[in-house]
Amino acid sequence: MYGKLSGWDDTIAALATPQGIGAIGVIRVSGSLAVDIVDGLFPSKSLAAQPSHTLHVGFIKHNGTVLDEVVIALFKAPRSYTGEDVVEISCHGSPYVQQQVMQALLNSGARPAKPGEFTMRAFLNGKVDLAQAEAVADLIASNTEASRKTALMNIRGGFSHILKDIREQLLTFSALIELELDFAQEDVEFADRAKLFELLYTAQQKVQKLLLSFKLGNVIKNGVQVAIIGKPNAGKSTLLNTLLNEDRAIVSDIAGTTRDTIEEVLNIKGILFRLIDTAGIRQHSTDVIETLGIEKSLEKMRNADIVVYLFDVGTTSTAELTAAADDFAKQNIRFLLVGNKADTGYPGQLPGDADDRALLPTENIIYISAKENGNIEALKEELFNTAVQEQSLSQETLVTNTRHIAALEKVLASLAEIIDGLQAKLPGDLLALDIKTCLHFLGEITGEVTNEQQLDYIFSKFCIGK
């Protein structure tokens, strides 16, 4: 179906568990000679004569030397992860033992697997489509419950099922339109244009929904960058320590203590927030190092997904906050105004005259006490709500891959072109070309349309044992 890619049909082997000392290490072997190669190193019994999906205990021997006592898991084609014969050797977790077993496999005819080559073979043998294969890497890299669920959903088919359904229906219409071309002189229509319109509009809605899901999918996969900024001594480092529940940043009453950015990760309801404590921002500083820190803070602010503007309720005027809020809005920066040291003052009663206070939407300010842990949970809740923007983490289908987004945008544009062509009553041959373009972009996502260079790029980002 995809053509035979160079070097993918021989037998490969790799350590599937992490490098280093552990209780056990698992070495995976896959390919047409996998059973024969391991059989030659496993004198306890003939693996070729054993049924698939069975475990066998015995010794691995090479050149007359016993290397280890192992447990062998046998999976015969096509009922395996790769669709080929697969043997998994569970040996003891000594790096030396693993190296010796691995070397024996290589000496017996296997070759070292490339990154992601086992999953690539699963794709080439039709066990998974390309989007599902990429979700395998996402699952391995997942570090929260939300990212695990999203990756697992996409491994099970996720949005692939939606796209395959659209593709199959478009293929049917394309075939009918091309059939009409064979009977052009008879002026017949085999393809129901009204049903094609209905399919295209439904497909547009589904693709648009997938595109919108990327906002949440990207947040779940990559986390949210949060820059904590404000004037010196506003309590930024204290807030970071309180959020993390540990003394990560140096805290003192001396303004400008933080000279460089400090980054840490906080998990809120399954979303990773990458908190960045920045140097205090003030208009003028004669300290060269502090000036560099301020410049770096401004850079982090511009690159952040959310900015927490922390201010001292006892010293900040409403005019200053209004100016800061306006500046963030002009730069299209999502921000939260957070009033700190609320335990020392009265929240909502900020310095400034009544006219100033009337300009400030005080209901959008969160008042906290970083030092006393006051209202910190409310701040976390607001961070979460700002990140997910009213989308539900229970949403089943989420797009998390930028490659998929780029292709989906092309799919949406090509669907619009088909609709325009139908409305303009284009000839069947031109309409068929527009449909083929859309089919091409759909196939790029699920793998019906691909090439060796693209596959090498995608799977090079996998770990070697997967």
C-alpha cells in the first residue's frame, strides 16, 4: 500500500526499557528472522514450535557462554505490535548483561533499531495509521493525567475515525463524478450534488471543530507558560514559593533580589503551568545586572501564554493598574491582575482618587497574600480557567500535533473550494480535481499519502525501543 521503504523489512533489536541499572531490562526483537535468531540463543526449547502470546523461561547462551536467565515473550505475526514476529527478552537489569544479550542478537543477524522503527513498522503493516503512531510518542512523553488520556484516545483512533469517514465518502463521490466523465455525451449524473453539498458542509463543521480543539490540545500537551511580573518587592518570588509549596526562589525585603528568571512547573488539574519568576521591572536602574534581568523579564512576558501582573496593594495606584492593563491589551497578552499583601491592606481600596478607582474593573483583580497563603487556591483556579478558556478536559477528540493542524487548515480550504466549484457548476473533471486535492490533505494526516523522508522525520523523534 505504501511501497517498500529501504531497510524496513529486515530484523531489528533494541532495548525497550530505559538505560541504567534496574530490576529487569526488556530487549525487543522484530522481523521475519526474530524467532529464528532468538531460537539460536535459547537452547531450553524451540520457540518456533510454541504458540503465539506465550512466555518461556530459560537461559540465553552465546558461543557456549550462558549470558543470563531470562523470560521470553513470543508474539507471532500478524498478532503483534509491529505486525511481524516479535520476541521480547526480559533479562536482569544490569547494563552489562543487557549489552551482552544485545550483542549476541546483533552477532546472530539482527541490526540495531532506529528511533521509532518498531512503531514505523506497525504503521507500514497497517496496525495503526500515522496519526495513531504519532500518538504513541505523545503517550510516552505524557506527564499528566490529561495528556495521558488525550494521547490514549488518539491511539485508539481519536479524530482519525472522523477523517477516514470523510475521506471514504469523498472517494465515493469522486469515483461517481469520474464515472460521469465516461458518459459525458449522454449528460447523466451519478453523483447526487445535493448529498455532496450536505457531506461537504458536515465535513466543514467537523474539521472546524478539530481546529478549535487544538487550543486545548496544545495546552494539554505542551503546558502553559506563565510569567510572573511586577515591580521589585511585589512578592513575586514569595508567590512562586507558595505556589510550589517549597523555597525555590530567594526571598528578602531588599528590592531587586531576583536578577534572573527562575522557571518551575506546577500541575493544576492535569495542566502543566511553567511558572517563570522574573526580575522586578522598574523604569530606571543603574545596576547593569539588574537592567539585563529586567530586559529578560520583558522578553519572557512577551513570549508567555499568560502574564500574572503582581502588585503590592499598599503601594500601587489604580492609575498604574489601568495603564498596565491597557498595555497588555494592546499587545494582545492574556493577563491576570493579582493584588498581593492583601493581609496588610483592605482589598479593593487602592491608592488614588475615586475617579481613578472607577476606571478599574476591580472584579477582575484577584487579591492574595503570598506570604500567608491567602486565596492562593482561587488564583490557581483562575489560572486554570484562563488556560482552558471554558473548554472541557473531558472532550474526547483533541488535536495536539502542529503537523495535523497545518494539514487540517488545508483540508478546510479545499472543502471550501469544492463547495465554490459546485455552486459555480464547474465541469465534472475540475470538480474531481478539487476533491482529489482534499483527499490528498486528509491522507497526509492519516498516512495514506506519505513518503520515506516524511516518515523518517516523524519517527526520528521517537525513542529507540519504540
